[in-house]
Amino acid sequence: SEARWRTQHSLLRNADVYPTHGLGPIAVMADVNRGNRFVSLTSHASKPLGLHNYIVNHPKGGPDHPNAKIKWKQGDVITTTIETAKGETIIVTHDCNLPRPYSLGFRVQGVSGISEFDYHTKRIHIEGKTEGHGWEDMDSYIKEYDHPLWKKHGSGATEAGHGGIDFFVINAFVESAKENIAPPMDAYDAAAWSAVTPLSELSIENNGAPQDFPDFTRGNWIKRAPYNWMKETY
């Protein structure tokens, strides 16, 4: 089960062991491996108290439970800052061992404004349009600017899992295979996103020292054109 493998990681590794879920969308927005790439990262970990506290306070646990003696290695919160070749910084947080409401906590910020969104909150501030220092609800913007495929398939896609995400990811791969074209996400993306785990581990072991990303494309990231994510086909 998930608890088994995730718990083993918390016992043996002090690293961001699940970076891809949060990092993937931001990497796509930043054209990583398509004219841009991850250059280096630094990572820091808080102390590991969450799982111990859970065991001690659980009705079936307690201070004398065998698992209460375990020395957990993974910090409760792992914070990683990634630098890209084009000068963006990306902050990725691993926070799976402390109590909190479920939230992916996406935030995108640039010269024209900022947006924050998860399952419970969708808000945006656009410079020169949003009043003062306030926020606007994002729903009106989503209605106007949402992706063509979401507009076309969104109502039926939600039954496929993860709020419709599974439908689009699987169909993008299938359609790419049928057309014999490169998929929107490929092995280079998988390697770059997943490299955060061992690199964050090394950085934490070395007091937050920067760690360089390998260039898995061997220089081809410069020549690869950004993917047209807003097209009406896959």
C-alpha cells in the first residue's frame, strides 16, 4: 500500500521523495527542456517530529509502542528552491507528515501579477486591472481563458479521476502514439523532475549546499521548441 512505501522513505531518506506532482505543472509553464532547463537547487529540511507525534498520540499507539522508538530521518517539511537557465526560481515543498487540509498550494507570480489556486481557493491579482492590493476570484478568468480541451471535454473528463486530469494525460499519450508524434511530456521531463529527489537529499546532507542538475538532453534543450499547450488538439 501507499503507507508502506511512503513510510519506508520517511524512515530511510531525508529528501523530497515526491516532487513530480507539484513540480510538473510549473515546469511546463517554464518551458523546461524546451528552451529552458533546471540548473541547480538547494534544499532544507525541518526536524522530523510529525510521525513520532502521530504514533504517540494514536489510540492504538502511545509512548510505549514499538514504533514510538523509531528514529525518523525525513524532515516534516522539505523546502527546495530550483533555479532555471532563464532566471526563474521555483519553490517546491514536500509536506506529507504533518496534519493539514489537503492543498497543492500552486502559486505563479510574474511582472503582470500573481495567481494562487488549489482545490479550495482560486484567486488572482493582475497589475493595473485588479483594484488596489486586493484579489479577484479566478472563476471569471477561467471561464474566458480556460484551455480549449478543458472547455470541450471537461464535463465528462471529471469522472476519469483526479478531477479530470487523468483523462487528459492518458489521452494525450494515446493520441501522440496514434499520430506518431512526440508526447507533451517525455522521458527527459521525467528524468528532470525526478532528479529533485536525489539532489535534494545531497543538498540537505551538505547543509543546503547547491546541487547542479544533469543536462539529460545533452544540450538539446536549447534547440527544442516550446510545446504549444493552448492548441485544440494534443
